[in-house]
Amino acid sequence: MSFEPILLSSGITGWTFLQSTYDEQLDVFKKDPQLKRENDYFAENIGSVETAEDLVKDRRLLEVALGAFGLEDQIDNKALIQKVLEDGTTADDNLASRLDDSRWVDFAEAFGFGAGETKTVSDPVAMAQIVTDNQLQSFEVAVGNQDENMRIALYAIRELQEVILPEDADEEGPTLNAQWYNIIGQPQLASMMQVTLNLPKDLTLIDIDQQVEVYKEAAQRYLGTADLTSLNTPEQMDKLAITYLARAEVAAIGNSYSSNATALSLLRA
């Protein structure tokens, strides 16, 4: 990439600057020749794809398709990708629903290769959305190359909107428990919430229903509510991101201190 996002610093100061310049930086990033070339190739060629296998065989198409869902690091897992696409999401035993990451479900739904489903590769509006999402995700990846916590915060405030009030939900949105199941199902959202709510990483080792209760209790304690619909404003989302970044910084300092103390004890031994 010829343009790298500008971050003045890490933590809250860096976040505040990034938010104040986000639109301008994203516009410049979208014009990056390499990114534009790959997205143009996708837009021009995705309509000729007939099968899931066709998509998987074309690495340039697949890079954009996966990138739109933050799954770019799975590019070499071609057998898995093809199986996810071919199964779709409507069959009871579809692979996407059995994976511990709901982004695979979104990925499979976006292309509609499953039996009895409607393929979307010839739908210019649907494919334009893939390009837009790839631009956003690529920008976040570029941010993450400098500061992974910042990438997670960007991703989270974008994706939490869908968790809190999906486009296909009724006016009341998903149930309280469904919100937390959706968060647990997305590794980056779960990672953010674990840090924000001061929860251990090994929380994933317990039953998922128990995880939901732990998340809800912690959210009530730290956020004042377990119902995320109360966070569905830009101001509340920004506050959540700042809380996450502040606690991530504290955790990093703690880990650094612990590592230094361990090294010092070894030198003294």
C-alpha cells in the first residue's frame, strides 16, 4: 500500500486523532492503486463466477471476498472455504454454522452458493457492498499493522451496530442473550469485550451459556447495563472504544511489568 494510516500515538490520544481524521484518511486509502486494482478486478469478474469452486480457484477474487469479512488470513484454507460456500447457511448441518466464528456464516450468506439458495454474484448492488466492506476491512488491517488494539476498536464499533440492531431484526432488536451470543461468535468482538469487562481469556473454556451469564454480570458491573441497545449511539460507542483502549493499555503495562520482574528474578537467581 502506498498510503499507511496516520496514528499519532497509541491509546486514547491516538484514537481521538484517528476518529477526527477517519473520513479523510479512509478516502485517501481507498484510492491506493493496489487496493483499487484488486477491487476493480473483483467488480469486473465476479459476475462470471458460476460455482464456489470457481471463486476459490481465482485467488484475486477470493482475496477480496475474504477480506470483506476480515477472513483474509484464511486464504490458503481452500478446502474449508469451498465447503463453507457450497454448504451455504440454510441446511441444518452447514459447516459455517458449526465453526466458532460467525463471520463464516456472513461470508456464506453473502454469495448464496448453498443448495436452494440464490446466488448473488450477478447482483451488482450485493457485490458493490463486498467491495465497500473490503475497503473498510483493508483500512482496519492497515491500522492494525501499527496498533492491533486500534484495529479491534474500529472493527468493534462498526460490527456492534449489527449485533445490537441487525438490519433484518424487528424494532426491538435481538434478545439480550442473543446479543452476547453474537459477540462470543466473533473473536474480535469477544476479545474487545473481555478486555473492556476485565474478563480472562480462558473464559472460552467454560460452557457458552455460562459465558453469556459471566458477560452479562460483568457488563452490568462495568458498563451499568447488560443490554447493549443502550450503547446504540455514536457517543456511547466511542465511550466503549475508549474504555477498551484504556484498559488494554493498562493490561499491556501490567504484562510488561510482570515480564520485567520475571527477568530480574532470573538474573538474581
